[in-house]
Amino acid sequence: MLHQATRNTHRTSVQDKLQFLYGDRSAEIMSGIEKIAAKYEPLKTAAKPWVSENDVMLITYGDSVQSSSQRPLETLHRFLNDHLKETLSAVHILPFYPFTSDDGFSVTDYRAIDPALGNWADIQAIAADYDMMYDAVINHISKSSEWFQGYLNGDPQYADYFIEADPSLDYSAVTRPRALPLLTPFETSRGEKHIWTTFSEDQIDLNFQNPDVLLDILDILVMYAIKGARFIRLDAIGFAWKKHGTTCMHLEETHALIKVMRDILDELVPGTIMITETNVPHDFNISYFGNGYDEAQMVYQFPLPPLTMFSFLTGSAGKLLQWADSLEPTTEGTTFFNFLASHDGVGVRPTEGILTEAERQLMVDRTLQHGGRVSFKNNPDGSTSPYELNITYVDALTHPDEPDEVRINRFLAAQTILLSVAGVPGIYIHSLLGSQNHYEGVEQSGINRRINREKLDIAALEAELASSPVRKGIFERYSALIKRRRAQSAFHPQAKQEVLFLDDRVFAVARTNASTGEQVIVLVNVSADEVPLALEAQGTDLISGRAVNGGMTLMPYEAMWVKTNR
């Protein structure tokens, strides 16, 4: 444990939150937390420092690359070491636990590794070479899990682990992420009960109003950190606490839960970084920073993918620049987790208040024209509206019939924005590999998101990385960009970011590290035009190696990192 004064501070902080959440049971819960602390105390490791410009994370499934002669996690580890050892610092392996649906997000056992992927030794072998992010899929659990089966069969241990609801009540205020029923009937040992299922009938919401659920989850989070997770991703955490008559999103109780998790991890495994995944408008999203010191250390930057996509579809970075200019600096212990693509689609909701309905519809129309799909959500009035765009990011920005060089340049210009803005970049494996829409996956499964979740044979992939114009072009140039980025202190997550309004066709920011004095001016032409610029700076473009002295012309989709002479 930490020294006594710090421990007492943590204890008081936790007790206050538990009192708010559970009232008179708070002392009993503290006793349970002390047992967790005693259990893991002998396994503690040294704390890791805060993130820097060196931190760049790959996002992948455990079986995104496969070989018939190895377990998928072994194959992934080999691919990382053979091709990305000098490129990436960290890896987010999407849920690697046993599951029944939703490509891993309907977990049956939080403590086990899916035997189809490998075992804990495989996970920890990767963690020995890279910082790791593990998923904590703790809003819900599979209906096939021991926990839910125990509930159905009348096991008193799980009697209050799930949320029974009265279907006759009005739930229209509840935020709905998918066009599926909120409540699902199940036959139990006590007769039929309607159970809360936010995401699907196979994903049963946990009842955090039962403190035993919280204690189980706290034990699991600490176990993840002890077993190699530097980062823990709290999946769909905004839905965690349910209260009838509310939206059941972003409730004060949900924030208190996360703060308890933060307190416990800070004390038992210091240096662990929690990342909240809340695909919602920006103001709600950043609320998970808390006061900047007491909740999540990182939040997903959800507006970035759709606004970057919109910029390249329209040839104007105006909306992206205005949004970036509105961002306030984070504290020294918090930052954004930036991404453009992931295992999910490009979310539409984060553009609310930024793009108009007509502008969002333009993105929907272009997605369909480029071979993508659109997923919808239910609204309180019974209507539906677009929730996310299902398409690879290469195809989101470019039509498949466009010349390869145009596709590569436009795509890499967008990725340069990702690598440039304040925060830690997360790069989806199919973006790094230049993958295009996987129609077979959608047709075989009926799941729109499978369009961007193709499983690749490693031998065939390595052959394409050596010969395919798009794969080879994107992978080699993207890898080179990442390496250059990791060497520049101006890209430290806390380095100052100043938006420059030079031309609506150009995304431009100045990143300045006050500690080192380094400055990089980022210039990305999002249009097909040649754009003349007058830049009052001298330096060197880190991408092309050219000297810069004032005026220049950015070619279509050209990106520059001008390291200034200061």
C-alpha cells in the first residue's frame, strides 16, 4: 500500500463517494476494498510515468492477423515485433475474454482469456514488449455468463446483480444507442422477469446499485492492472447507473463510480491510466475528466473522426478548426485519446451542435456512395436517426475508383491530423494497413461493423505489404510519419496547441513545448486545390526535409510539419 498519509487521504475520498452511492453500507464496502488491497499487495509493480510524445497506440483484435500454425495472440505478437517494434509504444487488444456475441463485447468471464486466442501467458508476453490497454466491459455481461445463469437459477449470490424492470413503465427518456428493445424477458426460477439490456438481449446490464457488483468489478480492474494493463478502457461506462425517469446517461452516480475506481487504482497500482469510452457530444464526453485530477485520465476524442472526415469530403477544414479552437487545455494529468478509426464506425452523435443536419446527411450520403453502411439509433419520439457510419477510413475519404496515389495522399493527410493534435494517438490496425471495405464480413454476419473488422492471414498480408500499391504505400509512409512524430517533444500531450486560421482549406495548428522550446507548425491541405500560404516562420519540414522560409504552396492533400528555428 502507499504510505499512511496518502492511504488515509484515499480512504477518506473513497468513503465519501461510497456514502453518496450506498449510504449505510459504505463501511461494509470499505472492508471489502481492504480485502482486495491485501490480496494484490504482494503483486504490485513500480508505477509508470505519465504519457509523452513517445506514446502511440495500435488498436486491434487479438485475431486481426492469423496463422494456421500459431495461436492468434502469438501471431499478433510476431507481427508487432517483425513490423512495428520501432513504430509503436502501446497496443490496445480489444476484448480478449471468452464471449458469445458482439465480437467480444458480450463477455462470459472477465478473468479468463478466450482459448481461441491464446492464454494469459500470451497476453503478458505482449505486455512485456509494449504498454497494453485492456478492455473493462463492465456495463454489461453475457447472458451465458456464470453470473447471469446463477441469477436465472436462483443462486442467492447473484440475486441482485442485474436490473429487473417493470415493462409497463415509461422508459422513453432513456438514451438508446441502438434500435433494439431496452428490456428483455427471461424465464427465471421466480417466473418471467424483464431485464435491462441496453445493447442487446445477450448483453445484460450489471446492477451497480448492488455494492457486491462494485466490489467484484474493482477486484477485476486491479487484476487487469497487475497483469500488465497500463491503460484500462471503461467500455460504454456512461450507461453504468440506472435511475428511472432520467436518461440513465452521465448520472452523478456514474461519475462517482468512476472516481472510486480511480481512487482504488491510484492506491493499489499507481500509474494505471483509465480511459472512458463515451460516444456522445463533446461537453458530456469531457465531463469524465472530473475536476482534472479525480476521474478518468484520458477520454476518447469522439468529434475528431467525423469532423476530419467532413473536412476531406467538403475540402474545407473550417468546422474542424473552429471545434479545435474551442478546446480548452487539459490538466497536466489528463489528455485526450485521439483516433480516426476503430472497430466501431464513425460516430455521428459527437457532431451534434457542430454540424447541421444537412452536413451530417452529406456524410451519410457519401458513406453509402463509397460502399459503406449506416447504423441507426432509437429516439425518444419513436423515430430513428443515424448513429454511426460503418466504413473503413480509407473508403470513407475516397471513392474506390479514384487513383491509388490520390487515395493514399488524402488518407495520410487525414492521419497527419490525428498524429498532430494534442493527446495520445490511437491507430486502428486496418488504418495502418490501408484496408478497404470487407463486404464479405457484412454479408456473412449481417453486422454492419464487420465491414471494418476483417481477419487477415499473416502470410497473405505480408505479401501485400510488399507489393499492393495501397497497402504498401499507406503502411510504409504511415509508419515513417509515426516514427518522426515520436521524436518531437512539440507533440507531447501537454504541449500548447494554437489553432491557426490561415485558409479554410488548410488545417493548421502550432504545437509548442514550453519546457524544451520546440515548436512544430502543422499544415494539412484537406482540399484538391493548390493553396498558397504566407507563413511567418522559418524552419524545416520534417516530412519532406525541405527548408521553409515564409511563403509556400501546399499541393493537394499535402501535409507539412514545419519545425521552426526558435
